[in-house]
Amino acid sequence: MTAPRSAGLFAPDILADPYPTYADLRAQPGAFWQPHPNGAGGMWMLTRHADVEQALKDQRLTKDASRVRDVGDQTMPSHMLDRDPPDHTRMRNLVAHAFTPRVIEGQEAHIRDIARTLLGRVELGQPFEAMRNYAMPLPVIVIAELLGVPEDDRDSFRHWSSDFIDGSDFATATPDTAGKAQQGIMALGGYFTELVETRRAAPTDDLISHLVRAEEELGALEPGELVSNCLLLVIAGHETTVNLIGNGLLALLNHPEELARLRAQPTLLPGAIEEMLRYDPPVQRALFRAALEDIEIGGQRIGKGEQVSAVIGAANRDSSVFPDPNAFDITRSPNRHLSFGRGLHFCLGAPLAKLEARVAFEELLHVFPEMKLKSLTRRPSSMFRGLGELWLDGPPA
Ligand code: HEM
């Protein structure tokens, strides 16, 4: 089936491999107007590195939809990623206070234990599906444990989150997946509302208890903001890291010479992870931004109230910043990818994501002295880029 012209960048065949289309768009002056698939309005897609970087940092672009349009009654209060200063600063400081580098660094041994337990299920000579059995559960267990979600609740928690992700992307959702997304986010919201109250009554040493304490010590949050920021941590904290591990693994499998270099010199791993982030970024385009006034980016006039999409996946292949941008080079340096964003909203979880990925690859390469791709499926999305399944030939018997 051919997609309607209005599908533009969101046409299924383009989403399957958007990089050639990104190259065409970068070469054109100004920005590309992507109509909204439901016919109402659209957004300016920025694809060059300089323009994407500017959009991520430019405070004339708001993250708060209510400043440019009537958003009606919102079902959930907002979190830091859809607010501007001073509300953004207040919420980010509160979460950062509980989410310190020391908390993150202290996780390494535990993350390794989780990775080893998951890989303990690999059977010699048997194919191994690496997404559902490894890339997905690892970050879910890590963020669930950090937040203090009891083990018995993790399966529901993971299903609610993936229902939300699969059905909330307007470019790929169907009425069925959109309905499930709504149910998923409501269930997650209800779950965390209860968990926050439980921890308020009887604090433990988990992140939610720290957030409750920080909220009480550092100043009030609006009702619901604590829960909403927990949901952000859950969703931002694992759906992305899953895809860093999955997309990174696929890049290594498709570039055996780079995989061999990495095996020969394991100290190259941190640089290899930066290159995985650049080459096939988990977040292809940054979240909502709209102009508070008439502005110009990359020669494109953007009218007050118009929406802008910063296409990180396109910026990361801009040849004016990255020589030979389509090559996967684990020693690329410098590597100024935009995969964690830029500016005030720069990813708060970047150190955790990199730690999880480093441990995940160290353990996987150890268990699989040889690795070969058998088959894969993709998860349809215009925002996140990732795999549904990735089958490997098992380690030799
Ligand atoms: C490879 C994994 C990850 C990627 C690629 C990623 C990517 C991003 C990007 C692009 C943004 C900025 C979005 C924008 O400006 O529109 C962002 C923000 C954010 N990320 Fe991540 N992220 C990852 C992992 C994590 C983890 C593990 C956590 C936490 C546990 C996390 C928490 C956040 C938060 C809280 C924000 C909002 C920051 C703010 O608004 O000030 N992320 N992330």
C-alpha cells in the first residue's frame, strides 16, 4: 500500500529507514512542513545539525503547549519535559536532587548482577531473542528498583508503559493502540499515586521516598507533579535505553569489522556507545516545541504558535559536522551527537543510560564469543526508533 503524500516523513516505508530521506531534507533550504496525519495543522521539521541544536536551546520555543493553544482539561498534570522555566527549573532541581551521580554510580554492580541473571537463560546452540529477554527487561528492572516498584508489579508496569508508547505516537497509532495508550497511562498514574502515598506514610531508601523528602524540604509541588515526574522517569528512563541497547547491538552486527575491533580492544566501548547513540538514536525527534513569537531558524520563518520538530536522527548524520556520516565508526572523535538533546532539557538520565549500556554490552559480548543476526522486527514509531525482536544465533555448543 502506498502511503498518502501527506504522510511525508511518517510514511511507513520512510520510518523503516529514514536516513536517505533525512539526507534529501538537509540538502533543501529552510525546513520541511510535515502535515499532521489527522489533517489538523502540522510542524516544521528541522534536519540540519546547527538548526536542530538551535531549536533544542532556543527559549523562544516553548515546551508548554498551553502557552500557544487551548489544551482544554489535561488528564495528567505536566512534568518537567513539558514546562518552561521557572516551573521547569523547580521540578528539574527537585528530581536532580534525588537522582545524583553518586546514586547512579552506586548502581554498577547491581546492574551487572541483573544483566548476568538475564543472560543466565541463554542456552548454548539455541537462538536467543535479545530484545524481550535482555534489552527490554534490563532497564525496566533498573528504573523499577530505583523508584522502589515492588518486583511483583513490574510486569504490569512494563505493559502499561509499552502500551502507552506504542499508542501515543500520532504518526503510527491506530484507534485500538490509542485506546490502550490512554488506559496504560491512567493505570500507571493510578499506580504511582498510590505508591507515592505509601512512601509518604512510611519512607524507605528508594527514589520515590527521596523525592517525597525533597518535595517536603525544598518546597511544594503542585498536586500531581510528583507522580507526573515519576511517570516521566519510568517512560523516559527505559523505553529509550532499551533502544540504545537494541539499535547499538544491531549496528555492531551489521558492522562485523567494528565488532571485531571492540572485542580486540574493550576499552573502546564508551566511545562505541557514543557512536551507537549518534548512528541510530533511540529518540529520533525531540518532543513538542512551538514558537512564542515569529522567529527564523536555518533560513525558515516560523510563525508565532507554529510547531517545530527537532529531528535528532537527521542532525546526527549531517556531513558538515560528522565526516563520512553514514559510516559506523566506534572511534569517531569528536562526536557531537544530539541524542540526549541540548540546553535546559538535556537528558537527566544520560549517565544512567550510558552505564546501563556499557554493562549490558560488556556482559553480552562475554556470553556470546561469536554473534550473528538471525532476524528482526521493528516497533513502528516516528518518535522512538527501536526493534520489537532481534534474534541471535546462540553461542556455540
Ligand atoms: C539512551 C537512553 C536515553 C535517550 C536517548 C534519552 C533522550 C532524551 C532526550 C532527547 C531528551 C530531551 C528531549 C527534548 O528536549 O525534547 C531527554 C530528556 C529527559 N530524559 Fe532522557 N534519554 C535516555 C535515557 C534516560 C533515562 C535512563 C532517564 C531517567 C531515568 C531519562 C530521563 C530524562 C528526563 C527526566 C528528561 C527531561 C529533562 C528536562 O526536561 O529537563 N532519560 N532524554
